[in-house]
Amino acid sequence: MEMTQNYTPYQGFLKRLTVLDWLYAVALCMASLFALSRFGGFMDAYEKGVLLLAAPTFAWLGWHWKPVRWLIPVLALFSLFAIHLYAGSLDMANQKFFLKYLLSSQSAILWMGTLFFLSTLFYWGGLIARSNFGSSVGSVLCWAAVIMGFTGMLVRWYESYLVGMDVGHIPVSNLYEVFILFSMITALFYLYYEQQYATLQLGPFVLLVISAAVGFLLWYTVSRDAADIQPLVPALQSWWMKIHVPANFIGYGTFSLASMVAWAYLLKYEKAKVLWIVLVVVPLSITAIAWFFAFVLNVSPVVNAAILSATKFVVPLVCVFGLTTIIRNRIIDRLPDSDLLEDVMYKAIAVGFAFFTIATILGALWAAEAWGGYWSWDPKETWALIVWLNYAAWLHMRLMKGLRGQAAAWWALVGLLVTTFAFLGVNMFLSGLHSYGTL
């Protein structure tokens, strides 16, 4: 009797699966086996293992979150069509209509950015106009951006091999590529929570951080020709990169998502005066003081450049915080209640912390192989540890001490600054063994 009770939930889940669910799983397995028979000769044991595990993994995801069942086939259709159009030559990118304007990696990624910007506008328009239609359009556009972004990444992977067989690599090796990955992961987790909690009202906040990432990506692309595919440096020519980097960015993406949910929480429950002081007055005051010391006292060219770069991020962020505080009375009653906001915040941080822990362990193993030591107190490693400790403390205070309310939300929002510096600030202001995508 006890064993029957233990297995009942799983048996119940299997009984809920439809014929379409099983056909989806069978199709994935067949596709995986076909790819293994067709391209197995080009793979090492690790890549074959990943390929074989991909089918049950994505089948399980599709069973638990139904949109995956159509997302995977659509991505396969788009990317395989692009590969067919290339016909083994990069020159086709400027000759075939669908490649030039839609499916080459750069075109697809530009479409991704455009769709994310439009999604942000519709989400905010829907929230301010109190229209579910506008928010629903924003959600559809967000899904479209995800499709184009992942298509761009998959096609870029193929394009890297067209550049040269010794150049080909998974597109997670530099700032350009990981900003795309960050946007995709953050969007997918948001869309999952949007469906699970049946709310469209968090989209305006989460899409802002994604749009900020896309804006940086576009600037970085134009100013540095970052979209060009480059050979991997020796330290990155390792299969560790294929698992360490995605796990890391699941952490970055979910931490950022949690911070945006925390912002929504504070906008609804914190006093307007406190929001103005902490999010507008204090950052602008610190920026003004920094500018005084940098450009009036002329401390040093390095410090001046660092403060100028930081200002480019601080001022737009403060403007956004200020504008949302101004319109809070218009949107405050449309935001979800505290229980939902706290639950999403907690689950996002918990998932991110688990993957960030795995990524840190994988990074240590990779470092031992590449540099001969598990830990070297490189700036990136040090700040990764700071991020880990920050969220470990947050989870400890919530689970052990019952941390809730504004204190938890402020902490999660400050976590965005810590995460951003670990992700981007280290590349801007510091140097070390991890300086593969310097600004």
C-alpha cells in the first residue's frame, strides 16, 4: 500500500500524457538517432552522449511545459532551412533572400532585438492602458523574439564551421554570443513563469532588462564588429565551455528576472518617497561626486574612463526607475499580489543559485584542466564567489529566518548590481584570465 502511494503521483502524470506528447517524444528520439547515424563520425564520445541525452531531456521539458513541444520543431525547421540555403558556402548569405533578410545569424539576431523592443513597448502599453490585449501582443512578440534568437544562435553555430572546420564552435565564447544567450534564457524563464502564474503584468519589468541587454548588444556589435566569427583562444577549446557557460547564464538570467520582480514588488508596496531617494537621488548624487573627483580634480585617465563608462549605465537606469515611480499610481493596482511576487522571486533565485553553483564547480574543474589549478582568485572568479555568497545568504535568510517583504525585495534588486558587475563590470574595469570579451 505504501509503495502504491509513493508511485501514484508519477503514474498520474504519465496517465495525463496525450498521444501528441508521446509522438513528440518518439520524434525527438528518432531525430537524435538519425543525427547520430548521419554525423556520429564527426563527434567525440562527449558529444554523442549529449546528443542521446537531448531527446529524453527535451521530451521531459515538453511534457511539463507544453510550449516546448512546438518550439523545438519550429527551431529545427528554421535552422535546417537556413543550412539548406547555405549549401555549404557563406557567400549564400548575401545571395539568398531568406538568408539575407531573415535566417542568417546576424539577420535573425537583429530580428530578435527588434521583436524584444516591440514586446517591451506592448507590455508597457498594455499595463499603462490597462489593456490585456496589449500585454498579450507583447507576450506573442516575446515568443517570436525567442524563436529568432535561438535560430540565430543555431545558424551561427553552423556558420562557424563554414568559416573553417578548425574555427567551428558552440556560440557561447564571447560577449556578443553570451548576451544573446542571456536574453534567451531570461525570456524563456519569464515566459514559463508567465504561463504558470497566469499573469502578464510582470512582462513590462522583465522585458526591460532584456531590452537593455539587447541595446548593449547592438552598441557592442556596431562599435567592435563583434558579430564576426573568430577562432577560439586555446583555453576555450574545451568541451567544458559547452556546459559551464550555459549553466552560468541560467544563473545570471534568473537572478536578473528575480531583480525585476523585486522592482515590481517595491513599486507596489514601498513608499514613493523611499523609492525616489534610493533609486534616483542617491545614484545621481554618487555619480555627480564621482564626476567631480574624476574630471574636476582629474584623478587619472583610467579612473575617468571607468566613471564615464559607468555613467552610461547609471543614468538610463535612474531615468527608468524615476519614470516608473511617476506612473506607479496608474499601474499599482494592476500588479500581482505580494504572495505571487515573492513566490516568483524565490523560485527564480533558487533555480539560479542551483545552476550557478553547478557552473562554479564546472568552472573550477575546467580551470584545473586549462591552468593547472582549481581556483586562482582571478577577478571573474572572485566576483562569481561574491554573487554566489550573496544569493546563498538571501536563500538562507528566507528559508531559515523567514525573510519577506520589502527587505527581501531590496536585497534581490541590489543583487542585480552585483550580478551585472560580475557579468559585465569585470570585463570593463578589471582584467584577468577570463578576459575573453573585454570592452
